[in-house]
Amino acid sequence: MGITGKCLKKSLIMTVAAFMVLMFAISVNAGNYKKEYKMTLNVGPQFYWGMGAIKFVELVKEKTNGQINIKPYFGSALLKGAQLKSPQMVSKGVIDVAYESTINTAAVIPEMDIFSLPFFINNFENLDKMESGETGKAIFAAMEKKGLVPLAWGENGFRQITNDKRPIRTPDDLKGLKIRVVGSPIFIDIFKKLGADPVNMNWGDAVTGFQQGVVDGQENPLPGVAITVQIYQYHKYITRWNYLVDPLIIYWNKKEFNAFPLEIQTAIREAAVESGRFEKALNRAGLDGDISLNILKNEFNHEMEIPDPIKFAESKGMVVTNLTDAERQAFADATKSLYEKWIPKIGEDLYKKAVADMSK
Ligand code: X2X
């Protein structure tokens, strides 16, 4: 073999060797990722919230070139339905990621009960100001302290009350009604204060509870939850009182998330923000004029099957009660004393931030 032949052979060997080192590096890197990242959420795939979670899974896969694969566990399956346990489990790393309601996360992050203060936030504009303002920042910081990395906001929505007994227009109308609530203490307090009989049930048992008439009523957002479980089959009356709201927050175990390379972290964050925008628009569609309907059409090529949830509920025979400002104020007055108990738990400082954000 001549000199050029030897050189060629040497460079070929070096190229092959370099290629093998590269392949090894890629495989070691790939080995750093789990085959499956477990994600918890409290509802099923057919809910708007569930559709948002599925969008997140798809976007993460796409934006990480298939390196990060999330498996959604619907209906709090990893928690045997115990919906309030998601933040502990993600914080411990037993579950990797959650697409969860602030109601289900408040047991670990008490600041999140700011969204559950009765008759405090009232409308989308105030909510948006809080999320993008100092309130949102403080809540995200509180999550970091508990070993959670918040990635983006989503939304379950303003919660409305439904029941099968009578239209609810005054606090008196609630007297004695058995209302299913999430087992979060502030909910029990609110309904006791209003003279109702709150029954604490996990969501997984609640729908059977409605079917069997174990309770007279429940409170959940109309579009993405109540309509999805066909609440109109069990409850004829709905009062739109926007008494409180539960945003969703997509969050990841902090230790695991921070160990991802930066480009993976960025891809996951972008996926969370995009899925949150989609999911929020699903829940607001038909409730905020054309804004969310247009976001869905123009940005996500998504046409709503139910573009007007209120008309839809009426078409199913529901009687929709809208409150005047004065009527709503009567509920606010009846529950106002709870602020004294709950603001210290939420944090006086956070409460002030929320009031300031809303007044901007
Ligand atoms: O349990 C509920 O009511 C639900 C589905 O809205 C939540 O997970 C907060």
C-alpha cells in the first residue's frame, strides 16, 4: 500500500472512530431520559383540560424530537383518585409532571387559595392581570420553594353552581342543599357559610354521586367540565355567579427538570405555554366574545363543537340564572367574614398583590 493508501485508511479509521464516539454519546445522552415521564391530571381526555394535557404531550414530543415522552394518567389514576395529593407526589418525584388545578395544589401551596377566595376575582380580565402580575410571580416562587417548577398557566374556569332543586338567586336558596365540593377546606367553609350542606367527594366519585342523586348539586365550570359530564341530565338549574376560579398550572419535579439540558427545558416550557394558550381558549370560547374562538381558529385550526356553552346548556333544558350586581353582592356579603380566616393562610402580602394587580 502506498503512502496515500495508508493515509486514506487512517482517515477512514478515524472517521469511523469519531462516528462511533458520537453514537455512543448520543446513546448515553438518550439513556439519561426516562422511557416515559408520568403526568397526573384529575380529569379524563374528553374534558377541555384533558385536551390541553394531550396537546402538551404532543408538543413536548415534537419539540424535543421524540426525546421526551410523557404519559398522561387521567382521573388521578396514579393517586387512586385522591386529587389533592398531586403536588406532594410531584415534589417527591414519584410523579414527574402535573397538569393540575390550583384547587388540587393548594394543600401544598396555600397561596393558591387566592383563586378560591369567594367573589374576589369575578372576571377574565382580573384573572389575567393576576397571572401576569405580581400575584403570579409570587405563586410561582412559592412553588419553586416546594420543589416544583411551574411551566405555564392553563385554566379550568370560573365555577358555577348547578342543582336539581331550584334556581339559586339568593343565599337563602342554598339553604340545606347538599353540594358536592372538592375536599379542600376553603370550599367546605364557603358552603357552610352559605347555609348549604357541603359533601366532600373526589371527582372520581362525584359523577356517580350526581347520577345517583346522592347530592343535590355541585360547582364546576360549565364548558369544560359540567357539559362534558352532561350535568343537564341530573341538574336542571345553573347559576352563573363566577364565585371563584381555578386556573391550571403545568408543573414539573424541580430536581428532574433542572437536570435537563437547557434546550430540553426550553422545548418543554414552550410546549407548556402553547398548550396552556390552547386549553384556556377552549374553556373561554363563547364566554369572551370572539377572542378565544378566534385564537382557536387562527392559531390552532380548531373549530369548537360547542361554540356557545350557555346556549348549549339552555338547549338541553337547563334554566340559566344570571345574577344582577346586587344579587351577587348579597353572596359576597354572606361570605366576606371568611376573608379574615383565609387571608392569613394565603398570605396578607399576596392578597395585597392580588388587589393591586386587579386595580392596574
Ligand atoms: O374536582 C373538581 O371539581 C375539578 C374536576 O374541577 C377539579 O379537579 C378541581
